[in-house]
Amino acid sequence: MSGSASKRLLRVASLDSSANGRALLQRLDFARCSVGWVVPDHPDRRNLRAERGMPYRTAFLDLTYPDESARPCALQFRIAFTEAPERFGIIQLRHVNPDHQSPLNSSIVRDRVLNRILDVYLRGVALNAIRLVVEDGETLALFAIEVDIHDYIARGNPYDATHVATGRCRFSERVAIRTDSVIAGRARVHTAHAKPVPVPKEIAAALR
């Protein structure tokens, strides 16, 4: 996946390694490496040719990030879609190394990773159509995503402002933002106040 280059997939080999003669295809992915990248086309990892109405899922990709002490860490992530008619883009973070700080327990880590993925892989998608799921061992949790209001306004995004009298000739500004105006990649987001909640069944189904 890449935010700046479209993916070209070419069949380069057909391997017959199963007992029943089923072929395992390999493809050449030019978007992840300038000289090509051979990726196995397993149905449980990649769903690029989904049938109508079926969810879409990318393969898990590795992503490095700094923990709260700026030490290097790594996790895996993928993006999936729920079934039509209400289609959501799901960001699934998978904590894989117990020695690395988990996005399940650290909102700082979670937000650093989330903002990078939104900016690179989902830029331009409405934020109200995106969901965040974190997997750590047997735990699968959903986190609400909130926009950073100050960053949103500083970047010149649209909003409505109302001046409210607070007494003694003082006024405050009340800001209102339409949810469909918040676009991924155009403002920072955070999950600092979000509590992990169970994953709804339609989202869990898209991640199976």
C-alpha cells in the first residue's frame, strides 16, 4: 500500500505445493519496493478481488514507531472494510512483541501510529467513516477517535464560531464542526480520552 503510488500486481509464478494440487500464486508488488516484492496471495491475508458485498482486507504490514521514551518499536497493522451498505474503513493495530510498548495501553503510542496511518494510507477519507481496533494477545478493543480542535482550526479547516457572553464584558468563542468536514490527513486526531470497548459484530466479521 502507498499513498503516492498505485499498486501494480503481476503474476510471476504458480506453485503446486498442496496435496490436492491447489495452486498457490505469487505476485510482484511494485508499490513496496523499487525492484519488486514477491508476496504470497493467501485468501486469509489478502482480499483484493472480493465478491460483491464481501469485506475488503489488506495484508498485515510492519510499522515502526517510537514508544513514550523514544525507543524504537514495531507492530503490525492492516486496513479492512465492513460490508455494504454502510462501509467503514477499519484500522487494525496488532501488538506482536511484548518487549515493545503496546498501543492498547499507551494513548501516546496509539495516536502516533494512528495519525501516521491516516496521513499515508487513508488521507482524504472522512474521519466518521474510520474505526480503530487494537489487538493485543487475546484482547480486541475498539477506540473512539477525536479530532484535535486546535490543530483542525490552525490548518484552516471549516468551522462555525459563536461568541458567548461570560459576564463582566467578557466573551468566549464556541466552536462547532460538522462531522463530515473532518477529513483524514487534514488535522491531527487523538484517542487520549477514549476507553476500550468491545468490537461490534459487523467490524469483527470484517476482520475474520
